[in-house]
Amino acid sequence: MEKIIAAHKKEYGKNPDIIATAPGRFHLAGEHSWYFKDKTLSMAVNMPVYIAASHREDSSLRFYFFQLDERKRATISTLKYRKEDRWANALKAVIYGFGSCGFDCGGMDITIYSDILPSAGFGITTALKIGISLVCRTLFNHPCVDSQIFQIIERGNTYFLNNGNYLADIYSAWYAQKGTCLLTDHKENSWRTVPFNFEGYTILLTDARVPRISVWDKETLHSAENFLLMAELKVQKDKYWVYETSPVEINDVFSVLDEDTRRRLTCIMMEHDNVRNAVKGLETNDFALFGRAINHSHEIMRDMFNISCPEIDWLVKRVSEFDPTASSRLPTNCARITGKGFGRCVYTILKNKDVEKYKAKLSEYERIFGFHTSCYEVTPVDGAHLVEF
């Protein structure tokens, strides 16, 4: 905390009036299913983004990212997206969103402090948006309830950034609770926490540093026709729904689709079961059930959704080899691709005794593939909040 205060004072010559923090996050499963009103399982982790701000007498905005030693500028009245502003566009988008919803903001001096950079894909950009939302709401005394904040962020994403708006990203940074995962229901626009109580396990996030190459456009799945076809295959069971399992019924509904689309939509259907089983494993403290669901999720992301790569698959495979007594039905560790877009990161949930084995494999990975990894040990933490100082 002292570091961001000192950085802000050195940059602007005064202490901040307010400091907010928001966590990084990763999605365990279901992050590609939002369009079809499915569910996403996420975890907010101890990769905090701190945002310090102080009032200005004019309408200028000054942005300073300490770790990057970069400075950006803007004014409230002429907020525009500028490609060269990179990380600052996320902050400007939210400030724009406040104004477009009738909540005017004034000039600010803003300092960003985050050891993890937005390019890593661990939810840092979302954390920037959530953090500046708290700052603006509090600093300018805007009477915004949570739903209005989410509308503000949505407006910024849609009209300023021309990006999608993903509830699981927002909810996991805003509503997270220590020691839990968060399940987002995109159909109900709701969330709930799920305890993460696996003792003797360590969570590692690894940035494999593989250059991102989009091998196909995921937006091609997001058509009204595909949405209706998937809805036709949903079956209500008591208080929850599942997808149809009859091959005859599925083939009949998907008969109008090309092979690639059919395979990827089938993957979305299977991912629904993976999310449900992972949640059940968490709720019953059954690691074998949880791990099996996560491992299967990676397999279908690799083989059916086509978003993995040999480097990520190599790391995931090594995790399955640490315990000779384990099997695909009864895993003792699990791993899956995660991260921005098509992903270049992998999360692993390992027995404590296997952590050093994994880190040794990272050294081997670097020798084989030539990419220098970054590995972070993380724990589930609380969501965004103001910081007392």
C-alpha cells in the first residue's frame, strides 16, 4: 500500500484521495458458453490491481501505470478511444460509461499499481474497469447500485471499446469471496459462490508465453440460428436443465450445420456437464469428480473447440503423470487451458508434494519450446473493495 501512495505522490505531488483494489481472475470452465446462456465457473485470485486517484481542479485525466512507467492523458469532455493508449482505454471506457448513464465525473490524477500486466490475460483489464468504477462512484458521490455499475461497464465495453460484455468477468471480480469459486448463470444473470476446500492442494497459474494465434473466429458460433438450435436441445430437469443426450435427437437438430460448427456446439453441450460436475465436486469436496471434469474440459477444448496448442498440451500432460496411482477416472491433479482469447495460459491444481515436480517441468518446457514461462501460486480472494489508508 505504501508503494502506490508513494508512487502517486511522486507523480502528482500529493497523496491520493482514494484507493480501490480489484482481483485478477481465471475461468476454470465454461468461459466460451456465455452466448448460449450457460454457466461459467471462475475464481478471483490474489493478483491485485490497485487504483489510486485524487481530484483535479480541471477536467483533465492523468493516468500513470507504475510498473510500465507509462503515462497517458485525456479530458472528460473529449474522451476517445486511442489505440496507442492501450491499458488506459479500459479506464476511459468506464469514465465514459458513467457520463453516458448521467453520472458526470470530474478531472482526476490516477495511478495504477499491478505486478501482473494486462497482457497476461488473468483478468487484469477487467480489474482495471472494476477498480475505476469503485473510484468514480465514491470520489464523486454517485448513488449507483451494483446493477447500475454493471450497466456503466457494459456501455463502456460496447460503445467505447466496441468489445463484448462478459458477466462472468465482472461478477468474479466484484462479488468474489475468499476461499470460494464463483458460478455465473448467464441465463438468469445471477451468481453464487462455491467453496474451494481442497486441503493439501496448490493452485498455479502459468503464462506459457506462446504467441496468440487465432485459428478460427469464435464469433462465427454466435448466430441466432445456433442459439435456437442449442435452445431446442435443452431439457428441464426439476430445478435445473441439461442438454439432450440422445445421439439421434442431437444429429437431427444439428443436421443443418457444417461439421466444424456441429463439433464446436457439441463441445459447448459437453462443457455444460463439465461445469456441473466441477461444481458438484467442489460442493462435496470430491477432488476426483472435480479433477475429472476439469481434465475433460481441457480435452474437449483441445480436440473439439480447437483452442489449445502443443505447448499448453505438453504442460497439461505432464501434470497427469506425477502420480502413478492416479487414473483418468480418479485423478489426483488437474490442469486446463485458460486465459485471454484462445489462451496462452494454463492453470494447475496440484497436490503440494507435486509442486516442485511441476516447476522442474517448466524448466524442461523452456528448453524444449524456447518460451520463458511465468508461474504464479494463487489463492481465492475477496472481490473489489476500497482500501483504508
